[in-house]
Amino acid sequence: MSIGHTVEFTRPKRLVATAVAAAVALTTPVLGAPTAHAGAATCQDLVDAATGATAVLTSDCEVSSTLVLPDGTTLDGAGHTITAVGSSWAGAIVANDGAGSIAVEDVTITRADRAAPWSASSTAAGLRVVNGGLVATDVTITGILGTNLGNGGYGILVDNSLLGSDAEVTVTGATISDYNKGGIYVFGTGTRATITDSTISSGNPATPPNGILVGSGATSRIAGNEIVGAQSTQAGQYRTGTGILLYGAGDATIISNTISATDSAVAIDYNSAGVTASGRYTGITPVSDVLVAGNLLTGPTTPDEANARGAIWVHSGKTGTARHFANTIAGYADDEELVDDTTDQLLTPLYTTPSVTAAVTTAAGTIPAKVEVAIAGNTSDPRLPFTYTVELLRSGKAVASEPGLAASTSRVTLVAADPGSYTARVTLVTGLASLSADAAAVTATGRITAATPTISGTAKVGRTLTAKAGSWSPSGVAFGYRWLRNGKAIAGATRSTYTLVAADRGQKITVTVTGTRAGFPTVSKTSKATAKVATGSLTTATPKVTGTATVGRKLTAKPGSWGPGSVKLTYRWYRSGHAIPGATKSTYVLKRADRGNRIEVRVTGSKSGFTTVTKKSKATRLVGR
């Protein structure tokens, strides 16, 4: 049940930042020490040359220290690359000045020597915002490797833990690879993160890599992203590589993401953000409502049992609501949806398979037939836009469908053009997944329009009657016949014609015509009765006498052709008009008494139901000696 409306996320090539402060002049210096590479442009030079709040790179450039963007700045990379040079780094390659929001778009951020680790004295990041907002569009970040878990290694890091006010963080179309702690990390109460259409792949399994992290009270909508390879080589429940990790975050919607080759696809930790000696987080507002729906979650080829947490994993101590719907899951060591790690039991799903009923609502026998499908069992969540597709199946193939129906749809009518058995299928579609349910089969039947048959022919024994079915519809109706004598079926009389027999004499004859067609109810119609069947008339011939009319010679009677069918014939010979005693065979031997007389023969035909008839031959010449 291409079926229905699905949620699609389209990655724009360029997006002008809107969630930044009003334009300001670049009065705050943009840092970037002179490069050690002769002839290479420094990012500082290019940015300093810009006017207003938008800085557009005109070529690739290099920095040897953090490039800091003033509040309200939009950095348009125009497809160019910012490369960090030098053997030791502190902080990020690009950062805000800690005073407000910035926008970064269409740029690649990388390091010249990605094999060399960053300084352990600070957190490594490609793009970092502290206590501010961010709009990042079509940003590519690669090679962000910290020396250990303490200084991490993040593609994008937004730290709003001390902001104390609301902030918007939007990441669209990012490509982040070769990091060793997190692809995108956003935290801080009051921060709203929207992360869509981005591709994130880890590069260092020696640390527990996470694709997207949201924590410390930040709310989020994470949709349409592809996250690959967040599988850790370190054992222990807090050393798990996770596609999307929430810990102490606010409400979250995780929909239509593709996550593969991770120890756990989605992990929801309701505990704290501070890290104790045992690795447990402390002191964070608990997650209140998480929706995980329509995601494709595929585990690693060789799952690590030590790190296994299930495809969707909920840590103990939860105080909020975790709901899930229609996630496609395969390949995890604990191959389940939404597992509570304390009870190891599956949590109740948000949605269930739709309940479907179907019935023919028009009168039986009408083609086309209207099949009404009722839908029940689900309630829409405003964060989860889903649609229904309703199909009418015959022999497993869709013959009619209604895609893209609203979640509020309770019933829909489809048309069955032909008679037969149909199944109604309802498919609930959201994001990258769907659920289907079939109704019990319903039968759509056709109606045969019949004419009253008529009988042609003479109602007389021996004559043939013919049934005329008349005009029936639709085309393709097959006819059967049954002849009746005074309302009772005549044995064997099942053809379109019937020859009247002696038993019919004095009776009235009717015919019943039955029309059949696959998928249609059978219809029978009976003709009007004939008049009483009259006695039949034999077909006769004038007999002839052969032989020589001489005493002692034999005469033979030739009766000719009589009918219909078999007719009983008897003979009587006459001498000059008087019956000859005993002469009742078909032959007669002339006697002396016949001399001088003329001889004739009379043939009588009789048959049940027919009038008896006698025919006489011509007389012979005078019988001689």
C-alpha cells in the first residue's frame, strides 16, 4: 500500500542565514595568524576585506589560530576551504566571539595534518559556538581528532550551558567525517536544535564516537540525517558508540534518519551531564518526551556484545516519556526497539498497526461496486506528520488506490470495476517506514439483466420447439435451458430446442433459461406456456405393389417413407375392393380365386401421440392364368 505521502527533507544548495542578529560591521578583529605556506592567503586577510556583516571568501585560505566571527556575522565560504595549519591546536578552527549568533555556509573546514592530535588542553572542534545561536548550512568538516576523551573531537560544538536564555541552532546539509568524539554536539537549557539532512561518519573507534549529541536541557528535532560508523572498540555501558545520543535533554523528535554500523542507534540517558568517576552523568534536567519514528536502523556487521544496548536504548532513571513508531531495525546485538536497560523489556509503542474494516456499501450485484474502507486505531501526533494510503487489491494486485490521505481520515471509498473478491489494504506512512493492515476479503458481485425467453414452433407432437433467450447483459453471459411439461422438468430436455413427444399431447410446455457469468449471481427466467400440445400428424407415402399379376406369382407392398421417426406399419390386401382373408403381410401370393380380379394393398401407419393413417396403392391389372 509508491504509496502515499512520505515526509521528505530536501537539502538546499545554499541557504541565507535568518536566525542571526542584525548586521554589524566587522569591527572586532577576525583572528588568523599569517600562514607559514608562502603564497597562501590567510583567512584573516579575506575576511577583513569584507564589508558589513557578511564575509565572503574569494579563495581557499589558511589559519594557524582560531578564526573568531563577531556577533551577527555570516561567513559565506562560497565553496572554498578553510585549512588549519600547525602541529598543535587549542579550541576550534572557526568560532563565535561568545557574544551572540553567527551563520556559516558553503564552506569546508579541515586541518592540514589530520594525523596529528590536537592539544590536550582544550576541546577540539571544527566549528564552535559558546553561549550563542548558529545557522550552519552546507558545511563540510573533517579531521577533528582530539588526543583523548577529555578534549574530545567534534565537528560542530555548541556550548550554551551558561547562556541563561533561548537560542536557535540550525544545522542543514552538513557533511562531517573523521572525528573521534561527536559529529554534532549541542547542549544547554533553552537551546532549540534543528539538525536535518546531514551526513555524519566517525573516524576513530578508539573513543566512543557519537553522531549527534543533544544534552543539558536542549530540545531538538533531528530529521533526515545519515549517520554511519559510530561503533566503539571500548567496552562498557558508557563506552558505547551511538548514532544519536540524548542525555538530560528536553523534548526530542527523531524522525526519518538512516543510522548504520553503530553499537546503539539511539540512546536516551535520563540521568545527568556531569561525569562521575564511574562515568555516570549528574545534574541535568531529565528528558521529558522523546519521539523516535520512521527511522532505518541497521547495526554493525559484527555486533560487540559488550557494547550492545539495542537499536533504541533507554537508560534507567527515566522520568519522561519515550515513544516509538515504525522504525525498521536489523543487525543489532539486542535487536529490539526501545529497550529499558533496567527491566530489559520492550516499552509500549506510540502507534500500532491500523485497524481496518471494509464492506460493499452499494446493493449486491451492482458493478461498479463501491467498497467503503473504515480506518481506526491511530491518533496523530503533531510532531509526526503521517498519511494513509488505501488500496483495493484483487489477487494481490492493486486495482484502485487513494494515496496521501490525511491522518484524520476515518473512511474512504474505492471502486471495484469488476466482480470478484477484493481485499482492502491500509498503509500508514511516516518518514522512512510504514505499517500496513488488510481487511477481510469483500466480494463485489455483478448483476445480470435478463429478458423473458420466448418459444417458437408449433405445439404439436413430433414438431420441434426452439427457445429464444432474448437480450441479456452484460456481454459474456452463458445460457442453460430446461424444458418443462406443465411446470415439471422434462428429463434430458436441456438444449435450446425440444421435439415434442407423445407424453406432451394435451400438455402445456414452457422453457426456463438460466444465465451465468463468473462473479455474477445466476439469474433464471421462464417463458410463457404454449397452447396444449396437439396430436401429431404422420408423414405418409402412397404404397406401391410390385410383382407379376399371374396366379402363383408373389406381389410385394412397398410402403414408401413414413415418419416422424419409427412408425408401425400394417398391411391388408384387397381383391376387387374386398379384403382377402388372412392377407396381412407385406407380400401376397396370387391364388386361383384372384384370376380375373384386380389386387391392391392398403398400408396403415400408427404411432403413439399421432393420428393413425391408412394409404392404399393403385390396383394391379387383371390377374391372369
